[in-house]
Amino acid sequence: MSQSNTTRRGFLTATGGMVLAGSAPAILGAADKSGSKPPVIGPEGHQYETHHDCMQIPRHIRWHETHGVAVDAEGLIYVKHRTMTADPQDAVVVFDRQGKFVRSFGSEFHGGGHGIDIRRDGAEEFLYLCDNKGYIAKSTLKGEIVWKHAAPKIAPYENATPFELKTPGEYGKGHLFSPTNIAFAPDGGFWVGDGYGSHYIIKYDKDANVLGHFGGVGDGPGQLRTPHGLWWDDRMGREPALVVADRANARLQYFSAEGKHLSFFDDMLFPAAIDLRNDVMLVPDLHARITLLDATNTVIAHLGHDPAWLQQVLADNFAMRKQPELWQAGKFIHPHDACFDHDGNIYVAEWVAIGRVSFLKHVG
């Protein structure tokens, strides 16, 4: 959803090419397919009934690693997944609140995966997309491209080549400029986390002109290792600042709008993304849990946290992400993104081989 203090992303999943039935009953809180009652996780006031695989995937979509999710003002859910078939397919899939398929688009993002967010510009909302192949893009909610940019011509990208769809050159995952997510600035501009590239945060104005950059690889104050998700934290009672999921450094890091290091928050394992709703911050952690923080950044809950389960998830080079027969109800594997919906429920997108989205219904 739009990046604001109300909510952000949502999600889905399925096995390759299958249509998942029964999504609407799951969203409404019915028993799961086995007939057992869905598990409830979290403390009083933040209790969630857990429903896995809650979206109906159309037959023309071969679901793969679910990476990013956003919800528009109407409540439609936009999912960006890393398509890995031989033939390009749509990488953005849109669903309604009942989990029914609405439309899909974005074959040009095939194989790139990653971030998707929505921002209102005047009377219209637009998608802002990050692609690991080495570019960012802005499109309408129906997939019409407004602009597309490759690596900016600033340090460390002085030799950046113009974007070419099929040959992005040295820019892409594992090389310079492989963006992960976008955060919106209050002045109409935005920041881009080059999480799989240079480890810099790049600041753009509202017209996508580059204003500067900060960060760079390291573990000291102001340095980053895989800046994966980011958000403008303007919760009540806090000094507004940019918060970054400094994933490989196992922390959140705060910056001023100009890029000055402000502080750390260290009670993280492998934080992947950020969302806000009122005074609660939501942080999906790739290491099998979801963290909720209050306005003082005191931990409300690490949803799903279980040290014994985490050992199984991380064993054998994350082998479980390819073994759905081992997944358990009420447990997470690799939460890659998450968001509140308009009603305070949570969608969790997971980095697993066949894709997975869980719907956490707020029940108390």
C-alpha cells in the first residue's frame, strides 16, 4: 500500500501453476483445509490467526519467490515475484481483498523480483518498482511505464551505461546497482536502497533526478551491509527519520533526511523490510519471525520466534525453503516482506522456492 503511517504491503503464494481454492474462506477466518482451527500467535492486543496460502493464483502464472507487495487505496493487493521460467511471464499480480485474481502485467520485470510500493501523485496512484537486474521504474497501477532508470551517473556508478532491457551490462544482482526497495520522502522525493549492489542509499527528487547518496559497505555508524528495506519513520512522538533494514549487519539503522547517521536498533536477526501502522512498526525478518515494535522501539513481539525451529530453517544452507512438506502452520520460513492492510491485519511474503504468502488476521 502507499507508504504512510497506515499500512504498506500485502502478499500471496502458490505452487507452480496451480490455482489455490478456498482463499476467501481463509481470509474470512474459516478453518484451514485440514479442518483444524488456524493457530493464533502473538500477545494480547497483537494476536493474529494465521492462514497460509491465502490467494488464488491464476493458471497463467507460475508462482516463484514472492518478493514485494503493496496495497492501493481501493484495497487491491499487488505482488511482485521473481519469475524463473524459461519464457518471460508477468511479474506483478493483482488480487482483490478476497484473494481473487484481478490482473497481471510486467513481463519486462521477469527474473528481477524485489520491491514494489505505491504512492499517490495528485489524483492518481503509481507503482514504484525495484528490479535486481539493475534498474528502478515508475508505472501506473495497470503497468504502463512512466519512467525507467538504470544506475545513476554518480559515484560509485560513474561508468553506468544506459538501461537496456536484455543487456543491463555489469549492473544487476551481484554487481553495482541492484536495488532492493524504495522509501518515500515527505518532500515528494524518494530513497532507493542499493542492497545487492554498492550498499549505498541514493536520494532522488520527485522527478527522479539524483540528489546524492550515503552509506556504503561496512559495519560502522553510517555504513551498511545489504540495505534491504527502508521507510520514513514519522510515528507520533519521534523525530522523523529514515530507518533502514541493515540486513547483513542484523540491525535497523536511522538516518536524517540528508543521510547523517543517527542511531541503531540491534534486536534483529536478519531484517528484510519495514511497514508502519499508527505507532507500530512491522519488520519481517528473513530468519523465521516477524517483529512488532512500539513507538519507542520497544519490542511488542517477535511473532513466530522459536530457536529450535530457526535451527531447522537455517540448516543445510536453507534447505527447508525448498521442502514445503516440512512447513508447519503458525511457523514462518523466510519472511521477505510484510505489511498491514487497511484493517490492521498482516500479509507476510516469504522467500521460498514456490512462493508463500500468509494472512495474519488480527483477532485480539
